[in-house]
Amino acid sequence: MTDKATLTIGDKSYDLPILKGSTGPDVVDVRKFYGDSDHFTFDPGFTSTASCESKITYIDGDAGILLHRGYPIGQLAEESSFLEVCHLLLNGELPTADEFTLFERNITYHTMLHAQFDTFFQGFRRDAHPMAVMTGAVGALSAFYSDSLNVDDPKQREISAHRLIAKMPTIAARAFQYSQGRPFVTPRNELSYSENFLRMCFSVPAEDWVPNPVLTRAMDRIFILHADHEQNASTSTVRLAGSSGAHPFACIAAGIACLWGPSHGGANQEALEMLEEIGTVENIPAYVQGVKDRKYKLMGFGHRVYKNFDPRAKVMQNTCYEVLEQLGINDPLLQVAMELEKVALSDQYFIDRKLYPNIDFYSGITLRAMGFPKEMFTVLFALARTVGWISQWKEMFEDPSRKIGRPRQLYTGATQRDYLAVEKRG
Ligand code: CMC
């Protein structure tokens, strides 16, 4: 086994060390390559570039495997709780009973928002997209919690992490209630993370709110499925923002902004809108033909890393069945989704490109059945992904070899030329 790669340019050869991970592809270390050779490597979209070393999440896209700190996502979704997964991602291990009690206390201690947030929220239009509200509100946290902004203090870093995990459900539920014209519901710390969130979203002063254990479990599972996903676009955004020494509230706001895009977290809303547009099973062939004619993409399908079933999509599909059955909903869009999946998986266009359903394909139908409008889907993704973002931020920050992120480029613009006064320009 060789532990170096050799790259030859003209008559010069460069030895590049090969670094080994605990599993997955080895990497060719090009850190000294520019200094030695005066060449950059070129990889727009980072399709072949490992941007960092990490111990948090591992994906084997060909085999459809997703592990958090070594634990398969299916096991975590079936057997664990979201708050346990938060501890796992943030601290590296599943908590002991005592550690869990302490962690749960630390999170619930921070669920409330500063009273001044009331005024802040009033500034948003009622018809604002809740992701616009989330981006603004999370960015504004630093204006309210300036006592945990010193990133060089480990205790303040920890408090900011706990604050973000704790306050995201409160902000998300508030954005939802605000858009519905309903009053804000204060968190209840004796409830579980997911039950508290559902209560803050759906309870109204006029009647008692009755928890539904199946829906609470489904919510918790959906949060687990979205908790982290390696170096995706929003996580890389958080890391890049954090590499300058920016505090976590600013970095997570940047991650939320990135997540909103339709190729990333915005796809869950778009997937449901697509199913609504298709409407009935009879319209599927024409819609699929439109995809093959490249008029639009099949939303909720395809993934940069998974060239096999997204392991989260399988759990999501089962959760979807459970929720619909529990609520006694016969959603015609589920029929459309199942038939569309069948047609796409047997079509050569999708087979050739290894396009499979991703997590977003079934999440919209599930969340709609639970009572969330589609504008909230990406908000729920952001809520759940916050723990992944903050864990990755923490890992990056604590890495002694941390450097500010500063990619280079292949410049193809004009070479140096002289300024001409306007009357002399042709
Ligand atoms: N529908 C139709 N064709 C597709 C799709 C799709 N959903 N996804 C990829 N392709 C085609 C693409 O046109 C290309 O074809 P060709 O080689 O003939 O030009 C080929 O498959 C490879 O696609 P790509 O654009 O190079 O793949 P990518 O890795 O850059 O994109 C993706 C990954 C997720 C952005 C893309 O699959 C996509 O836009 N999917 C729909 C949006 C979506 O569901 N996103 C959610 C991802 S999972 C949640 C998350 O992590 O955010």
C-alpha cells in the first residue's frame, strides 16, 4: 500500500501524502501543493474535495449508509430520542442516565426567549415566509445574548450551543403562530423536546391541547432524521462563516439562509408543491416526460452523495404511513408519491443517473398531515439541523489546525489593462 500519490506536471513530479480515515475514501493531501508547484486544484461544487477532518457523521452514498458517531441512522431513529442524538452529536457519545438528566436540564433552562423578542417579532409582516423570519430572528439572538459571544471561552461556546438547540423550537413555533395570527405560546419545560414544540405550534388559549404520542414520536423521529448530514452546503456555510471566528448565532443564521435554497432544505416544500401540481396518478407519465425533457427536476429525488436509497427516506416513508394511519387520513397525494416513485425507479433516465427518493420525498406529506403548512417544512429542517451545525462548528473551532476558509479560483477574466476616461471609450 502506498501512502503517497505522485502528480507530474511537465518534467516535475510532486509527492502528495495520502491520509487515511477510519472508514471511507482516503484523501490526497494537497495543502502544500500550491506552495510547491504554483498550481491550484480545481473542484467547483467540491465534488472531490474533503474540506475538513471530522469525527461526527459518516456517509457511504453507494451503500446508502448514514452513521452519527458510528451509530446507524435507522437505529437512532427507531430507538433513541432527538435530545439523546443532540448529546451524541455535540459531545461524541450517547449520554449515561445522569449525563442525560443534566443535558436535558441545560437545554430546557434556555427554552425561553428574551421578553424584548415580542417587539422584535412585531416588526415582521404577518405574511412573511417563516424562513425569512427564522433567518432574521436567529441572527438577532446575538443582540439579546451578548454574554455568550466570546468564542474563545469554552463555557460561553457551550452556553451558545445549548441556547441555540433550546431556543430554535421556541423561535420556529413563534414564527408559525405569528403567521397564523395566533398568540405566542410559552414553552413548558416538563414536556419532552418534541411535545413542547408541538404544543407551542398548535395550542390555542381557547381550548386545552391534547398531546398525541404517535405525532410526538413522529416529530422526534423527523428531527433525528434531519439532525446532521456531514459537509452539506449549509454545514459548510456554517464552518466557513465560523472559520473567521464569527460567533455561533451569526454562523447558524448563515446556515439557515443557505438551507432555504430549493436544491437543499427548500426541496421539502417544493416536493409537496410538485405532488400537488401533478395532482392525480394519471398525470404522472406526462410529468415524468417533462423531467426527462429537462423542463424541471423531480423534487425529492437525487442526491449529491447518495447514489442509492437515502437511508433517511426509508424511515421517513414508514413514519408517513404511521402518521396518516393514526390520523385516519387518506391523502391522495400519497398515492401520487408512491406511483411516482415506482415509475421513476423503473425508468432508464433515473436508473442511469442513480436517482432515488431522498428524505424530502415523503416528509412533506407527513408534515402536512400533522398540520404544518408547507412554508414551515424548511423551518422544521432548520430546527433539527441546528444541532448538526453547532456540533460541526464546535469541532471546527476546537481543531488546533483551524484556518480561515479561503478558497482560490481559476481566473478567466480580463488581464491587466489601463483605465480610459469615459470620452475615450469606444
Ligand atoms: N430530477 C431530474 N434529474 C435529476 C435530478 C432530479 N431531481 N437530480 C439530478 N438529476 C440529473 C441531472 O440533471 C444530471 O443529469 P445529466 O448528467 O444528464 O446532466 C444528473 O442527474 C446528475 O445531477 P447533478 O445535478 O450533477 O447532481 P448534483 O449532485 O449536483 O445534485 C441535487 C444533487 C440534490 C442538487 C439534485 O439531485 C437535485 O436538484 N434534486 C432535487 C432537489 C432535492 O430533492 N434536494 C434535496 C436533497 S436531500 C435534502 C438535503 O440534504 O438538502
